[in-house]
Amino acid sequence: MKKLFTNSVIVIIATLIGLLTCEILARYFLNPADYLSVSMEKHDILGRVVAPNSSGFDEWGFRNKTVPANVDIVAIGDSHTYGNTAKMDESWPSVLGYLTGKSVYNMGMGGYGPNQYQYLLKTKALSLNPRIVLCGLYMGDDFENAFSITYGLDHWAFLRKGRFDQINPDIWSAEEDTRWLRGLRIWLSRNSVVYQLVIHGPVLGKIKGNVQLERASHKPDPYTTTLVVEEQNIREAFRPSGIRDRLDQEKQPVIEGIRITHALLKDMHGACRRNGSRFIVVVIPTKETVFEKYLENNPRIHLSGVIDDVIRNERVARNDLLAFLRDEGIDFVDTLPALKRAVNQELYARTDRDMHPGKNGYRIIAEAVAHHIQTAQ
């Protein structure tokens, strides 16, 4: 028994030393911000910010190596600009830098919306003296974000015109996770690159994603549906219910959020002009609208009515947005046509939970932006 106990202790210590060595090596050769979950703290103006000294983030709390003194392009946006589900150098701002040969600073952050974009533009982005400021506007939730932050945080009271009850601005609240060892898994996702590589890395992550899609296609749930068109190399999942609520053109909070968004974009455009910078809105569509050719008015698709609502409401909001931008003389890139043309290139993360683009989708967005910048000079 004594020998067994001694051997067991030796094995445990050796395993811990091996794991620690792997973690040190992983952090040395890889960017922790590409793998670790972000830990955020409350902020009176922005709602949430990345916790200080988070590994892989610069001193401003964004996903860059450093904060430059000057830069050619600043990209401001939400998780679609940050590059959720992709590495830092696979986000569309990073790819844009490779395509154009220009320096690009990424100020994207998950959960941010038009209010945060405007604040960051005025307090940080313009101090970098950029020639171009890109504002990634995601159609899926930016209007709701504008409403929630305006009516939930006192700093933004000057934008209020409606009469609404106190709104909860914490749009970062996640669904309750009741799975086994929840606390330990959350801690590991925030602190261990090795854990994230093993559980969510390219090999096991792809296998898990394929299993999730297969399960969702045979056992639909109230929130998830799938689209499989084998001859077009399309295997995608969708979670349209939440997006439908955030785009409903008959809901007063959505209408108010659209008004606020337009006002903030106009203000950002003016601030850039005074600074001598070119302001361009990058319009990023929902996944449902990218695949509308296969989804719209298709009763064979689970949740087809919900998807039709998303596509219809987004079409109205998008047309209104583009008309507003044209009327105000605000430059923009509509990335929808380019994404539609590339639907067979596995544009989105292979999972039934996260609807963000993958590296291929971000590349298509970057190419559309680069083409616009280069042809409109």
C-alpha cells in the first residue's frame, strides 16, 4: 500500500509538472487571447471592459499586440469585428491589414454596440490619427444594444427620447449553464490555453461541431435549426429566435434603437471629418440573411416562420440603414453580396451554438472592405 501510494503521488506530480510545462510553452508560442475566454468588468459608460492585465490583450484592453502611436486604419465593432471563433490574425481587421499593406488597430469587443463605438472613437481611436475609421455594424443585435445601453446607463441619458422603464444594460449575461462541473470548466476556459486547445481546438472542435450539427438536424429543438445542402458544401445551424426579437420592426425598443444608432453614426461621421479621417460603416448581416436563398419561404426548414421573420425584418432595417447612410453622405461597405456569393466556403463556425463567422467568413468580409477602400480612393 505504501509503495502504491508513493507511485500514485509521483504520477500525479509528474502529470501536474507536464501540464504546467505544456501551459507555459503554449502561452509562449501562441496568443492566449486566441484561446482563453475573456473576463470582463463593469464600466459606467461602456457597460463592460476587459479585466486589466488579461493575457493576450494590449494596455487598452483590446485584441492587439500593442497600442500604436499612429495607425492607418482603426476598426471598431462588436464580436464580429473582434473575431469570435477565430484567431487574432484571422479576424477581418487583421486580414484587411494583410490585403492592403496598411496598419490596422482592432477595437472590436463582444457585446459592444453603437454607443460604445461612438465613445471609443472619440476617446481613443482618433488619438491614433487614423486615415480611415471602420465601424463594423452587425444587423443582428446592434440596434437592441443601442437601446439597452442608452436606457440602461445614466451616461447615455442625453440620447433618450422615449419613455421606457429602467432597462438592464448587461447584455453580456449568458444563459444559465447547468452542465457538469460548470465552475471548473469556466475557470479552465479563462485560465488554461491547453484546456481550450484540447476541448475546443481544431481537431476535437470540428468533430464536436459535426456531431452537434448531425444531432440538431435529426432532433430539432425550439431554438436551433439546420440547413444541409450537400452538393453546395453547406452544413449550417441557425438560432433565429433571439435575432427575430432584436429586429422586430413593430417593437418600440427596436425602433428607438434604430433611431439612436443613426444619430450615433452621424455623430461619428462628423467627428471623423473634423479629424481629417475617412469614416466607413461596414454593414455585417445575420447568418440567416446570408443563406436566405435556401431558407426564405422554405416550409421544410424547422423554424421556417421564425427565419422568415428575421429575413423580412432585417431587409427593412437594412434598406432603411443604407438609405440613411446615403442621405447623410456616409460611406459604407455592404458585405452581404460577397458573403452570399461564398456560401459554399464554410463561412461560419462549425457548431450549433455559436453563429459567428469562422476564418473563411472573416476573410470574405475583409476582401469586401479592401476592395471598397482600394476602388474608392
